Amino acid sequence: MAITTASPFSPDVSTPARALRLEGSSNFRDLGGYAGADGRHLQWRRIFRSDHLADLSADDLQTLAGLGIGHTVDFRGVRERATQSYAWPQFTRHAFMIEPTVVQRTQALLEAGSELTPAVTVELMKETYRSFVFDNADRFARLFQLLLHSDAPLVFHCTAGKDRTGWAAALILRALGVSRDEVMEDYLLTNALYQGPAAAAAVVASGRLPRDVLEVLWRVQAPFLDSALDLVEREHGGMDRYLAEVLGMDRAARAQLAARYLE
């Protein structure tokens, strides 16, 4: 797998920047440019992924208005949305809620007196990704329907823009014919961009969670995404069947998606 070493902020002058420099978001980026089906590429400035949008500044909102973004898809759970809420009038907001079960599982382990090690946390993360495949499939199906029925540029996000958002990005890219290697490249880009919450330092200082455990929770690893992709292969014999049978994206729907977002 070839991992891009060039800065996502400083691409060739003929190519738009993949990552946008915003004051209130560190993981806001464009899915454009990836090689898709039939030698075509994803159009730039149509589909974006991000961490949460609650801290966007006035300048950030002006930047996004210039991109023509009309919809936000928020995958965060109830408590996350209440803690870091936003209501920017320029966007139509869609709440496709997926609760952050890894947080609940880590808390349950700690309350039971179990030791939370990096290895245990990795397994919890992999379990979380596998849950996206079936337990939360309807939310991702709704995202595809929105992509099919709206021409306005769209941004989808969760809190950090890495797990729920990472799986959504993987599904979109695979549905448009992007290779698994390039999907992984996009996924791992979070580690070069995302700046964890300031509260994480306080958590470490308090002794509630070790630093190496937080490193697992606030970064991404290839085995996380692979655990979901491999489950799709085992249970459905491949992404094509999964998209059609579980997410309602049959051949005709994918052709429509490609016609809208590939060039």
C-alpha cells in the first residue's frame, strides 16, 4: 500500500487541497481526487468528512459557505450532540445518531476493576468497527440516500471524524470504485491531521486513563478498519453484495452515484 507522504495542505498547484485549514476543526477534508470506477476520479469539493463542527469560527463558516456546502450529517450520539452542539443556519443538518459504544465499554471495564491496556483497547475498537457493519447499517444507508437525492455539497462528521466518519468514508469510496488501499490511505490520514481534545491531557493527569490507552482511542489503526472490511467479506462475500443487500445500493444505485460524483 502506497501511503502519501506529501502534506495534505500543500498539494500540487493544479490539485485542490485535501485538508482545509480551519480554526475550529482539525480533521476537515475533501474526498475528491481518488481514482474510482472506469478510470474516473471523485469530483473535488462535493463530499467532505470532518470532526465535529461545534467550534467553527465565523471565518470557518464563511469558508464553508464559499464551498457551497448545504448539508451536514451528524453521526454523534445524544450526549455528544448536547455537549458540543451547533446550529449553523446555512446548513441543513441531518442527525443519523450512532452512540459511541467504545466509551461505554471502557467505562464498564474500569468499573468492574479490569485493567484497561492498549491491547484490550485495540480489541474494543475493532469490536466497535464490526458493530458499524450491521448494528448501525441503517444510518449509513440514509447517508447514501442523501448523496443520491441532493446536488448540494455535503459534509459528514462525528466527534473526532475518525471512526463513524471513517467507516462512512470507506463505504462511499468503495461504492464509487476506489481501491481498498486508497481507502486505507484516506482513513489513516486522520493521524496526520486530527488534534485530540484539550480535555485528554486532564484525563491523563487525573490517572483515569493511561496515556497509551488514550493514544489508541484518539488515533486510528489499519486493523480497526480492516476488522469491518473483513467482516463484510466473510458475511457477504464482498463489498458489492453488502452494499446491495444491506445498504440498498444495488448496481443501478451505484451507477447513479457514480454519475453524480465521478468525472
